[in-house]
Amino acid sequence: MTQHVLFIVTNAAVIGPHNRKTGFFFAEVAHPFDVLDMAGIAVEFASPAGGWTPFDAYDENDPAQKGFMESKAFRRLNRSRKLSEVDAADYDAILIPGGLGPMVDIQRNSDVQKAVARAWNSGKLVTAVCHGPCSLLGVDLGDGKPFISGKKLTSFSKMEEYDYARDDVPYELEDALTADGASYSSVANWQPHVVVDGRLITGQNPASAGPLAKELLGALRKLA
């Protein structure tokens, strides 16, 4: 039986006081899609507003990115479903890629929070990479404490943000996750780092997107 993963992708094309161009970080969709698609996992796309999903940092010299750009899946991505019309429980996992865009419209978005809670409460896998873990902030499972309280995870680090977008983001994601009670870890800037805590799988940065997808694939195979 085919398994299904829902990617929840940003619609935000600009961020911050300097109107920096942004979107989703292309590799953070392309690399997980490549891993999952080659394994026969069906991938669908949703976004807060539905429709077009802007991207950043496309590298045509990366075969996985070039292949995704030229795929039917990329065309489907740009006709993404509106998240409020999607039931996360219909999928085996959700994946929230990063880029700076999620810090505009994914973070503390009520539909995103509902999707995370719905996926978790129905026994599905919840995965996010880079700035994507901002989707986990403020999620309430109904027990009165933050969803990530006591959970091990990672995200784009303060050290990485210092050299990348410190003046563009509304807050430090690492600090916000820690404030919600998460047990946060990171490695050297731009090096792969994936944290698995049960059904929660997170990756630190773009280099972690492919390794995160491999961890997700392994978890999906255990569920099959």
C-alpha cells in the first residue's frame, strides 16, 4: 500500500524590514522529495494560502534540485492545496521545509498548528527542517503544555542565523524552541544534523534535509 507524506510549504515571498526576497529553501523540498519519490512514497503539497509557493536558493548544478524543478511534482507544488482544506490525518507523515518564508506565515499559524496536532494525535510522523521547526511553536495537544516541551529537536541555529539572516527574522528560532521547553541541540554551521525523538524528526539546516528524509523513510517503512 502506498504511503503518503504531506509537505507544508510557505507562501511568503519577502521577509523583514529590508524586504528580503525569500520563500522555501529549494534544496529542503527537492532533496526530501528525491529520497521519498525514489522509494515510492507519494508526496503532496499544501500551504497556508494554497497556490503559488515562492522559493529561494535554487542550484541548477544540483541534480536533485534540477530534477525537481523539471518535474510534474514541482508544477503540483505551485498549485498547492490550501492547508485548512486538508486533513493531516490522511497522511502517514507531514514535513515542513525551511527557508526564511516559514518565519513569516508558517510560524504560529493556527492552521499549521492544527495540522501538527492532528498528525501527532493520530499517530503520524511529524518532521521539519531548518526554519521549518517554527511550525512546532505554540502547538497545543490539549494537555496545557507546549507540544515540544521535553522533546529533543534541532533547527537552524543562532550561530547560523548570525551569518545569514539575523536582521531579517522576527526572532531567534533556537531561543523560541528552547523557551517552549525543547531540548535543543546543534552542530557546526551548515553541517548535517538530524534529531529523532520518537515520531518527531527534525533537521538543523539545508544539509540536513536529505538525511532527515532518509530517517523519515526508515520510520515509514517500520509503519508499513
